[in-house]
Amino acid sequence: MRPLDGLRVIDLTVAIAGPIATSLLADLGAEVIRVEPPFPRPLHVDIAPRAADAPDRPYNRIVSYNDLHRAKRAVTLDLSKPEGRDLLLRLVGASDVVIENMSPRVLPSLGLGYEQMRTAKRDIVLVSMPAFGSTGPLRDRVSYGPGIDAMSGLAHLTGYPHRGPVQPANYYCDYNAGALAAFAAIAAIRQRDHTGEGQHVELAMLEGELQVVGEALIDYTMNGRVQQRTGNAHPSMAPHGVYPCAGDDRWIAIACEDDAQWQRLCVTIGQAELAAHTRFADVISRVHRRAEIDEIVSAWTRVRSPHEAAEELQAAGVPAGAAQLVTELLDDPQLRAREYVTFVPHPEAGETPYARPAFTLSKTPTHTERHAPLYGQDIDYVLCDLLGLSAQNVDALEAAGVTARQPL
């Protein structure tokens, strides 16, 4: 048993943030049914090699799609057609949660707003993830994560002094919003179990990202101080940064938070006399001379590999970690020992690595055991088994372009 076994979620999501939310619920055992239009999936450059003897259908081997939609089912429905709309509302009637991250005008314009869904099932939980919320002057503005990073102030705080703002890497906004939306969905289901009432949950992605810039907001409110980009520097630690190592573009992160760690660092890098030098006597002195310290530390790290340097420093009690390449992560002994990655066979893309959620539960598994759905894979299950349509009904829907087993 998994924590969310028995919960059925309809996935109407696009891009990154919404699929992150539903994939997390799927990892926890919810049956997630992805509803996508009967048209080609957006193709990307990240196409996995074709498994032996598999048909040549690149849209089933999109690496990002298969990662974001692991453990889900999938059905194709054209929601712009009355038949597609009606089938979706019937599916709502057999489900617990609907999650979507489109503009606030999209679902109501299709006749699929919260009130229509509530008519189909009185206690349905609808989770919406608009960029800026369903009210206010920006309600109809759409945005991807980079726009949210900019408007939240996070990009202003990210980067190096005397340079422009930097976009946080790897869909920071989307992963943050996805985790918050999954949490909100579970909270609404908990409330429904107590009261019997569903509700419309709204997570404005901008407000989700404002959660991580709270320190800067408080600093300005209390002190009138506008925080600036500091790169890898820290206001009360030195050394604190990422230092070059032997090899091409190899690095190590080092942080000394107190005098004792500084002294151990000096001994480890063969500069024991610096530990007693008045120029570096305390944290404040070291912060003021961080550039000089960075040069000293870099001279030691440059002739060592990241892992070698990290081992020496960690053994001395100095916080340090190798800046690992993505290619190293699958073989990382710590991650392997904790079974963080599971390889799941995919019929057309072969063995596919899936990362489990960042938490473990001692009584219930969280590993992904089901590959991402092939295009139209679960049409018969959804339309026939769940909604009771006959094979002839499904054939007619295919002929009308309402559903499709291959992209139209």
C-alpha cells in the first residue's frame, strides 16, 4: 500500500510545474490520468534511443516527457469538442482531484470551470496553478518559470556583484510550485474527508516563489536595506565559495562557519601559520579579506580532484563537497546506497532512470514502478472500463477526432 492508494487524479497540466505536482502524487500511489489533446506531443531535442525491436515513434521517447509523467496513465481527448468536454466531466465524476496550470480563462471558456466540475461531482477538488492568480490586473497574463523568477525578485538576488541578474537553473520556479501544489491538493483532500466538501485550490506561481525571498523582504521592511547579488559569498562566512580543481571545469564547494573550521582548513591545506595570523583572526576579518583567502584556497584545490579535496577536508571536519557532474550522479555511492534512482523498463525507450521523491516513508514505498504512458495507451481503460463506453463508441470517437491512439 502507498499513502495515496485509491485516490484518482485528473492531470490537465502543461509544461513543467503542473506535471511535477501530479508526478509527485503518482509516486505516492494516486492513480493519475493524464488527459492530453489528440495531437502530436511537443517534440524536443531530448529523444531517447529506440529500444531494440520497438516501433519508431519518437513522441514516445521524449526524455523530459517520460520523466515528468512517470507512473501515470494517459488518454487523449479533444476538449474543444462537445463530446470531449462531456467525457471529461464524466471522468471528473469518477475522480477525486483535478490539477491544471493553464491561464484562468482557459477552462471556463471550454465550459470546464470549477462550477461545471462541481456539478459533475459535488466534492471534487480542483487545483489551479495560474502564473499570477485568478484575480488582479495580471490574471490573464501567462508566463513560464523565467518570467516568475524575474517578477518574484529571485533573479535580482541571483548572480555576481557588478553583473546583471541571473536566471536560476533547472526550472527552479516550476519544481517549487509543483511541490506546493501537490501539498495543497493533499490538504484539500484531508479537509474533504473531514467535511465532505471539495474546494477550488489556487496556487499563484508568483506567490509560491515569493516564499523563498522572504529574508530579502524582511530585510528591506525592517532595515531599509535592498539585498544585492553576492555570487558565492556569504555575509558571515569566509572562505565560502566554489573553488577550481584539477581537470576540465571541475570544482569544489567549501564553507567555513567558525574559527575552529578555519583553523582546521589552514592545517589541511598546509597553511597552519594563517590560523594564528591577526589578519584572519575572526570571521569579520576573514569576510573583509575574502578575496585574499579565496586565492590561497584555490592554489590548494587546483592540484586536486574535487572528490580528493572533499575527502581531505571532510576528514578534517571542514564542510566541503565536490561539484558533481550530472554524469556522476547515477554512480554516486551515497545515492546508490539509498536507492534514489530506479530503472524502469520502457517498451520503446528501454531502461529509464527515475528519481524517487526527496523523502522516504518507513512503512510505504515511494519508488516509481510504472513507466511513463505511451501515446493514447489507456484509452480503453479510461473510456471503456471507467466510463462504460463500448468499443463501438470508442471507434466512433476516434473517427470524429475526439480521441486518438496515434497523433492526428
